Amino acid sequence: MRHPTEGVLRRLVDEPAGVSDADRAHVAGCDTCLRALDEIRADAELVGAALATSGSSAVDTDAAWARFSTAPASAPAPVFRPAPTAAPARWRTAVRRPAVAALGATVLLAGAGVAAANDWLPIFQAEQIDPIAVTSADLVQIPDLSAYGDLQVVREPEPEQVADAAAAEERTGLAVPEVGELPEGVTGDPTYQAAGVLEATFTFSAAKAAQAAAAEGEVLPPTPAGLDGSRLRLQAGPGVAAMWAQPTGVPTLVVARVGAPTVASSGVPFETVRDHLLSLPGLPENVAQQLRGLAADAGTLPLPVPAELVTSSTADVDGAEATVLTSRDGLFAGVVWVEDGVMTGVAGTLSADELLQVARGLR
């Protein structure tokens, strides 16, 4: 008999009732599987200890993530995390630090938009997702966006847990995707979260960019006319999510939907922004090459994927091309796609095949 997959072994730890008798019997008599099970159990205990709540039956995801963030580096990191319940400062950090990979890279890949409204020229709306491989070294090298200008968070999404799917829809206008059939081992009722719109503006400063480059011993290319002082506006959201979790708070299955990111400009042409951002020092060359390869695809949102931890592939979800992410240890997976201006994601401690079944059965 073949060895059970790592996903089945993980389920023996999380949801043992969802494992077949044949797989149970095999593991009980197989030294190889028992050793693998011990490793998975140790990983689960580490994550569970980091995410454990302090006696309350309500899952405090914000506090849990704070504890998880301080766990040892060997702890496996989920591919997808449910929305935290507060902490505006965290949202600012999320916008600032990965900004070249999110806001900046989005602009790099944008296509020319329609006529400006209120002095803003729409230059990008996400229509599809394409992963770009990054390493931990790349993330360290990517500069903070504030080194090139001034970033302001205009609106916070203010994520919060809500009573039910109807409350999430009432707050956001988005219907929570309904799961047609739960995978084996996922039981109980989900908790629901809702978040508003995230809006941020970035004002490019040639002086700040030159100062930051000089501090690193670099010289900036000439700033194109009209770019100094120009503004970009990022909007994303609102968002809703349903989460099935273990008692420790570790998500077994998360189904989320969010308004896909859009970017507008104060009038600087798309080509000017794209070419200059790609020429700035600080962006790792391998990342820049991948972005250049995507630059011709208007509407493509680059999704940074940690190459050491995650593999990526594509699959069809009811006619939409979806990106499938699988952790290399087999403990986590996720599926994400964009359709009609809305990004949908399904993720959890399940196999990619199980998550694709969920994705294709959403109503």
C-alpha cells in the first residue's frame, strides 16, 4: 500500500476522524509514516502554542498573529492568513514595506486607462494574477516605498469579526462565497470577518529618492518630466471571509473575497511610471526581470511568492485562470483568482486538490 500523503498525516493531527481506517492502519504499522507524523505533530504543536487563545472561546486572531509573529523561524507559515481584527499600524506596515511588490509593482504592470475623473487617471485594475518568485534575500533588499516619497493611508479597512454572512455582506456589499461541500475533516460552523476599503496615496519625491540612493552609494537615473511630485492612489477592498478553525485558532479552511486592487495616477502616463520604477536601484534584478516579463500584460497583478517555501501552478476554476500555491512541506495550500473586479481566495491546511474542489463548488 502506498504511503499516505503529508496532507493525510496532517489531518491525523488536526482532524483524526476524517482519516480512513485503511490510512490509520498503514500509519500505525509504518516506521516511515510514524516518523513523518512525529515531525508534523511537533510543527502543529509549535504553531498551536503560538496561536493559542487565553481561555476565551472567541478566537482573537489579532493577538494570535502577534504571538505567531514572534515564534521561532522554523515554524511553518500559512500561505493565507485571515484578516486580523484591528491594529491599523499593521496595515500601514503592510502597505509600506512590500510596497514595491504590491503598489509599485502593480503600477509597473498597469495598462493605459480611461479618461481622468477628479484629476485621477485610472491606470490599473487587476484582472488576473501572476506569481513572481522572491527569496528572503530579495525581501530584505526591496526598499521601503517611503524612501522614494510620501505615503499616506487615507482609509483603513478596519477588519472585524461579524455575526454571520448577512452581517458581512451588509457592511461590505460583497456576498460571502458559499461552500457547496466541506472537505472531509472540516466540520462545524465558520466565523465571519469583514473589512472596508484600504486607500493609500503615494507622492513621488525626486529629492528623497536621490537621498536614499546616495546613502546606498547609488546614483538615480534622471527623473522624467512631470514625475516629481506626481501622485498615485491605491485602492483595495472591501473584503469578506469565512473561516473554519481548530480550537487553537489555526485555520483549517478560509474562503475570502475582496475587491481587486486598482491604481490611479494624477496624470503621469503609465509608460513613464513603469519605466522609471523599473530603473530605480534597490529592486533585486531577478525580481525586476520577472516584472519586465509581465509588463506587457495589462491588468496582471504580480503576486510575490516565497520561493523557498511555496510552489505555484495554475488551474482552471469555472473558466477563470487561478494561481495555486502549495507549501513545500505540504501543510498549507491556497487558490486565488480574479473575476469581474473581485479577487477570491480559498486556503487552509488541506491539499491543493481539495481546495480546488472547494473553489469550483463555490456558490
